[in-house]
Amino acid sequence: MELILLDESIIKLNSEQSVKNQRILKEQAGHRLSIQLVKFSPNSKFLLSGDWQGAVKIWHVNHSVIEKYATIFFFDEGIEGLNFSPNCFYVGAGTESKLFIQGLINGQFTDAHEILPEEPIRGGIFTFSPDSTKISVITYDQVMFFVDIQSNEIIGSIEDIPSLGGSNSGILAWYENYLFIGLLNGSIAVYSTENFSLVKNLESGHTDSVLSLSLMKDGADMRLLSTGADGRVVIWDINSSSIVSRTDPFERSIITVDAAIDSKILVYGTDRETFIWNNETNDNLLINLSNTTNSTVSISPDGNIIARATDTNNLTIYSSQSGEIIQKISGREFSVTDTLISKTGSFMLISGDDGKIHIYDIQTLTEINLLKGHNESISGLSLSDDDQYLISTSYDDSIIIWETASGNVVKKIENVDLPSAVSYFSDGVQSLVVIGSASDSSVRFYDLYGKLIYKEVIHEDYIHQLKTHPNSKGIFSVSDDKQLVYWNNKGEGIKLIKSYQEITAYEISEKFHFHFLGGNLNLEVWDTNKLSLVTRFDLYEPISSLAISPDEKLLLIGCQFTVYLLELDNIIENKPIFVSDHEEPIKKILWDVQSSNVFYSVTIGAGILYYEIFSSDQLKKVPEQIFASKVDENIQSPISENKILGEYQVENFDINNVNQLIANEYETIGSEIKKIARIIQEEVPESQFDSYKRIIDNMKEMQTLMKKGISYLP
């Protein structure tokens, strides 16, 4: 990994303090999972790659060398569609259910927006219009929508589209006023984009499914290329709809084709082979024969280089003239699954989905040890109070207790049934390893010899996190079942809070008596004594991690791509302050245990940002993006039982009354959102409107969320 130092940014807090951040460890550059699609930009300056993990990366092409990158999208579904607009001002990326458009102006990215978020679209099957103002995308109801990119409004549609031959964006081609679609029956449907009707079908080219399409110039003429499951490549004359050339059938399906738009060179491939075809000499050159599965192939429009990826997550660049490999970009070795800073603050632990644990010196960020003992992804890490022991859990059904200093295995506990979370617990009398099981949603207590002491099932779904009480009084657990549960040292559990969302992150403040529950939409703050909801912050981004500063004055909020800080001294008046954006999803945020002025964020690609809080006159103005929801003081945790355990007591409540209160608040918020959007549209001058575009996009997203919000009520 590369140690780097980037320009720092400075953010103002409410208390006249500021936060500066510096990237100190660069993310691994490559993809983690198999690359599904690659696509060069029309100007040959950029290359897109999308993988099965949902990551879309953009690479800069400098004199046929691929360099630099940024992760511009990260979905929770595999990538099935990638494309540039013809003018290179937009990048499109789609999954099986979503399609996003990202602006790209002079190499700089503008805000992304989702295309038709309320429609059942097949987000991977789309293409841009020749003038780059529209986009076409198909739905699962076999309707092709034509959408204005700027307004995100449907301007036309075609119903009853026949079954498609392919399953990604390569099955469509848009030339002038015609849209070409490869079909399952081996033909190519041609539709008018002016009156949205069928013009003709191109038949007799293939005897089986058409799997991909591409456009190519042949002198003054424009050609359409098609490949099929029959193993043929066909070149069509667009004007006459006649076949110009057709290869003999290959023994395997030709799944992908691309052409250098102003060149005689085209490239095509099966799931094993890659060929270069010179249309002028009719020569075919095999440039790749692999035992691994190949994905789509792309050739730079200037005809110089070819990109192809495999399911081994590597990206290979070939010379289109010689067919020789000129560059290989290796995939990343692992994605981060958990991370910790030692109690002494001297080292950081990072675990991966490769089953390994990396230990870094906190000062130099150099790797000082690598622990190998698990066979599958590591699900959790925990340290003993004195850092002497490290506990790791893995989806290989094991727990390992390590001696931290030496890296030796003290004890391996097997047959644990999918441990999803872990916490070391010591009350001064006994030391225990506590885990949550993804198999039966139980919480289990083991001694350090591997003996199961207690086991109880209270949760009804996946357990995300276990956290030891700050004073070692017990353990807290949170789950997708929306419940916060407290466990004492005898393995007895009690339901404390039933949230209004699936809980993905938890933190507690003893000083201010707050439970913090993070979910897919917002941050909830609950009173630890009354078990009543104090306030809620609507972040509209999944929360992955929460962390209280050592002095308990600040709460770190790690969302999917964004870090916020919340000052706790006046939580009703304060709002979370934006600190930084990340290109890749944040796995965890961590305080330096020795200081309440230093913290870190770690991405799934093992990129680390360092932050320092200080007093300064250098301030960066950040627009407020967080809305504090109104909360009725009478709302209490919807738990339907009376039970006393230790210091906690839970009372009954009227669930229908609570649901009605929440529904009323959703209606109020929705109304306010519409007012804000209307003010911007009516009052902001056209010359300044781009500055407010992100707010408008957020408003539209909020309106969509409002419609779905009531479904989250218990």
C-alpha cells in the first residue's frame, strides 16, 4: 500500500473549533470482485470498469497507458450497464434495478442522479441518444422509456418490446433517429425515436440470440455490428439494412463486440477468447485464450488499445496493432470487513474478506504483522482491555483468540455457526468472548478456553454489532430486527428499544445518557433512562459506523460515503456537521484512544483518512444538509413487555398511537420538502441554478423516501 499525503481541507464546528483531514493511506487501486464491463469514452481519454461488487471506477488514459482512477459509483448490486454519452459529458452506470447518471465536465465530476427511481427499470440496459440529451432504458414490463436527462422526465415510450438477447447495455445501439435492439429470436428490432414505433426487423443475420451490438464507420458509411449465441459476427449496412459481411460460425457464443468508430479495426470475444478483426484485410488475430471467464471487451475509439477483464478481477490492456499485452492492472487483494485501534493507540488492526488480519503501526502506517488463521471472510474483531488478546470471528464458523504481540493462536473455537459480530467482555471476575450468530440470531458467551457458557435467542434477524457497556456492566446488541438488546454477565438479555428502522450501528454516551442508533435512513437518539426518543437526524444515507470521542463531547457518524460530527452538549439545537466525502464506502470510523482531537475513517478498499480537530481561523463554509426531525416527547420505545434486568426497566406503550404520530410527521416533512424545492425553482436566477442543483436532487430523493417511509413502521 502507498503512503501519501494530500491537500488538507478544514471544516468548522459549532464550537468555533475546526477539523482538518488528510488522506494518509491510499485505497487499493483495482477491483475486488470480477469485472463485468469495460467501456472507453468516445474521446479515448477515459476508461470505465464495473464489477460484481457494485463498484464503478474511471481510469485516465494517457498515451495508451491507463493511470489514476476514481471510484464514481458503489452500488449494492453488481454492475450490468456502463456507457459514456457521445459528448463525454455524462457517465451512466446501471444494475439490475437502478440507473444513475454522473456529470463529467472537463474531467471533473458533478452530482449524480437516479433515472426514474420509481419505475421497475432494468438499470443495466440503457443507452444515450446521439445528441447526449436523452437516455433510453427498458423496464421489467418490457417497456422502453425515453428520458430527458436534465429533467428526468419521460418523453416517450415503446411497449411490448420482445425478449432481449443480452442482459447488459451492449444490447442497444442508438444512431440518428433509430434505436437498435438485439433480440432473443436472433433478429434486431429497429425503432423510430421520433414517433416511438417499430420500423423494421433485421433478420437472417443470426440463427440464435443476438448478444451485443456496436456502431462502426466504414468510410462515409455507418455500419452496425452484431454478435450472437450462434458464434457469428455480422456487419450490417444501416441505410440498406443489408448484410455487408458475416463470419463463419464459431464453436462458442460471441458475447461481446466493439469497434474503433473511425477505424477499420473491431474487437470481439467469447467467454474465453478475444479476437481483433481488421475489416479492411479481413484478418482475424487471436490475442487472448484464457481458462478464466472473460467479460465484455472495449477498444478505444482512436483504435490504439483494447481493454478486457476476467472474473479474476484483473484488467488487461492490449495493443490493437500487435495484440500484445502492454499493461496489467491487478485486482485488490481484499476488502475491509472490520478495523480497530488498540487501547494503547500504538497500532491499528484491519481485517479482510480474504480471512487475514493486517496490523499497522499507527505512526508510520507500515504493516508490522499479518495474521493468517481463517479460511473465509472475517466478520468481527475485538481486543481485550489490556491489548494482550485479539479475538476474531469468521464466516468459516470459527473464533480465534490471538496473542496480540506475537500473533500466535492461543485458542481456535470451531463449529460456532456463522458468527457475525464479536466483543470481548470482562467484569473483573470473568473474561468472556461474546458473539452474535447469523445462523440462529443467538448471542453466545464463551470462556477463553472455548467452552460455551451461555446462549440465548432474543433477536429475530442478523446481528450487526455487539458493544461492551462503557463501565463493563454488560453487552449491547443491535440487529436488522430493529431491536437494541442489553445482556448481563450471566447471558440474560432484555429488549430495550424497538427502533423504526433496521439498526446497522450503535453507540452509547454515559455522560449525556444517550443511546445512538444508526440505520439505513437516519440517526436516532434515545434517552438511556426513560428509553424515549429524544431526536432524529435524517441523513438519507446508510450509517455504517458510530463512535463517541474519549471525552464524550463528540459523536462521529460514518455514513456510506460521508463523515459527520455531532456535538453532544446541546443535541436538540445542534446538527451533524459535514466533515468529508469518500470515493469508496466507509467501513468504520475510529477515535484515537489517546486523544479526543484525532480520528480516522477507513474505507472498504483500506484507504485511511486522518482527521485532527483544532482551533483555527481557516474555515470552510459547508451548506447544511441535515434536517433534524421533530420528535414528540411522549414517544417511548415500542417494546411490548414489562421486564426488569439490572438498571434497565421497560414499559408498555400504545403502538397505534405511536404509528399515527410518526405518519403525521412524515406528512409534515414531505410538505416542507416541496416548499423548499419550489422556493429554489422560483427564486434562484438561472445563472446561479447549477449551485442549487444538488439540493433539488436531494429534494426529489426525499420525496421518494417519504412515500416509502410509512412501510418502515412496525
